[in-house]
Amino acid sequence: MKSLPFIDLKAPYLELKDEIDEAVQRVLHSGWYILGPEVEAFEAEFAAYCGVPHAIGVGNGLDALQLALLAMDVGPGDEVIVPSNTYIATWLAVSHCGATPVAVEPDPLTHNIDAARIEVAITGKTKVILPVHLYGQPADMDAILAVAKRHGLRVLEDAAQAQGARYRGTRIGGHGDAVAWSFYPGKNLGALGDAGAVTTTDPALDTRLRMLRNYGSRTKYINEVHGYNSRLDPLQAAVLRVKLKHLDTWNARRLQLADAYRAGLAGSPVAVPGVLPLAQPVWHQFVIQSDRRDALQNALKGKGIETLIHYPLPPHKQQCYADMHLAPDNFPIASGLADRVLSLPIGPHMSSGDVEVVVSAIQDITPNL
Ligand SMILES: *Cc1c(COP(=O)(O)O)cnc(C)c1O
């Protein structure tokens, strides 16, 4: 039987090989290897795609988050509201600024931060709300922006998994004060190495981020703030420019596959993700829930179907946060999800036949679990 890998990172390159090879050659022959025209062109194209005036290319998604927080003056003594259910990067960005991540539990149906639980977590030290558009589904932005406004807080979105997703019909990129992006190879828009960006509608944040990513400098050898070195690589910018043109097609394919999973798994004992009425997800992951998750994953593996768990251990249970003395049972919803979630294979290079194979495998397995 044919085996189905979780993801095929090489397929998008092979599909666009001629265009990508040409873009890489263009950079190699340009003699311009730091920032410059290729990075500026990608920034302009990505900003236009997101419908916002500013995009700032940085080294990776974690830096995008951290630099955006620093641009918002987040530092020691400040608190930032984060989801309890997220990838560790969201929390680490806050910690690296010297601030404290304050976790809020998710809605177990959408996996995203439960906006109704945010207000009670706000204190006099809270500066920013940092929702994550987890698995490619926009968080409940209207409710989050409303609570931020009531309390005079800024909103930074972690959109590492949500390139092209829409909320209220508008692409993610400018709902909050700033939006952090990762172009890690496996993301919906992925580079051939590390890459990231921040988008914003705020010209002051744009100016600060351009300095922070480049040694605190806007004019060479004039250093205004304690900056970093986190610049988007022109080679990656050139690759991203090619792939950006195909993102909508690839996301449409993901949506078809997600719909096929949803239809195929209706009535089965596994739970499919819930979607908010105003959210149009791009299905970075298609995450089901099962009480017998480990047995299901093993049985699928036995049938040649590779699945992953995003994520097996929530941030509050990680060793790196032992110093916060968060009790393991502090965030039961995030912990419960970590025990139940299973990411099925999804990606633009899968066929609907592949989805049928996974669906019938799950239908065969579940009665015997
Ligand atoms: C991938 C990811 C990041 C970090 O991106 P890197 O480019 O790997 O640094 C941050 N947040 C979320 C939710 C992610 O999925």
C-alpha cells in the first residue's frame, strides 16, 4: 500500500522549479546579499497582498513576534496576554522581552484563544493582547479588538500559520496594531530556510521595526536604539515572491481537502474543528480530536498514514517555564487538547483521493479502538 507522508516540503519547489531557480540566480548575480531591492519588492508585494501599507522582512517568525513587542515598548514588568494553547514561540517572544506571558484558555472547538476569558486576565501591568490564528483559523478578532480598546491595550497577532486567511472578509495582516508572520518552510507560504515579517498599519511601528531589525539604525553607522540583526535574506525574499503568486491557489486546494475531511468524518467518533462564522481559515493544519488519540495515531501509522501532534506539551508544562511555577493543572483545556488532538495530512500537493484513503482508514479503525 502507498504510504502517505504528513507533508511534502519539496513538492512546491519542484512545481515552481524554473521560476524559483531563476529568482535565485537573479539574486546570486545581483551582488546584493543583505536587504536591498529583492527584500523591498517582497515587502511591497506582501503588504499589498495583506491590504496594509507596511511589511517589514525579518529573520524568522520568533523574531517577528519579539521585535514587534519591542516596537510596542514591551519590557520587564509588563504582561502580555497569550493563548495557553499555542506553539512555544508565542510565549518565548514575550519572555525574551523580559515581560511575562499571561495565558488564557482556548475555545476547545476552534482551538483558539477564548475572547470571553481575556478580560479577567487583564491587570494594571497588561500591555498587549497576543492572539494566535492557530492552524490557519483567525481568532475572534472583533471580540479581542473590543476588549483591547476598552482597556487601552495594543494587539499583536501571531499569524505564522495563517497566510491568506480572512476575518470578516478581510485578509489577516492589519486587524490589530501589528501582525507577525513566519515563512518557515512548512508554513502555507514557506521559504527555503528561515524567514519572517511583520505587517502593520501604523507608520511609527514600521519605522521602529526597520531600526530594530538592523542594529537600531536607519542611516548607516547611526545607531538610535539597541537593535538586533534580524533581516530577511534576499534569497528567501526572491523565493517568497515566486511562491506568493501561488498562495491563493494552494490555499484553495487546502480548503477543498479540509471540506472533504469534514464531509467524510461527519458522524464518526472523531471531532472535526469548529469554525467561527466570521473566519475563513486556510487550514495550515486539519486537527481532529479523539479520546483514543494515541491508539488512533498508531493504527494510522500501521496503514502507512503519517500524522503529527500539534502540540504534545503546552507551554505551561515545558521545562523552560518551570521558573514560572505554573501548576500542571492550571490550564486544563490546553492540557486536554494536547491529549486529544491529531493533525491529519493536508497540503496543496495532496489529492482528494489521499483524503479518501485517510477517511476510510479512520472509519475502519475507530470502531475497534
Ligand atoms: C512557526 C510558528 C512560529 C515561529 O516561527 P519561526 O519562523 O519558526 O521562528 C511562531 N508562532 C507560531 C504559531 C508558529 O506556528
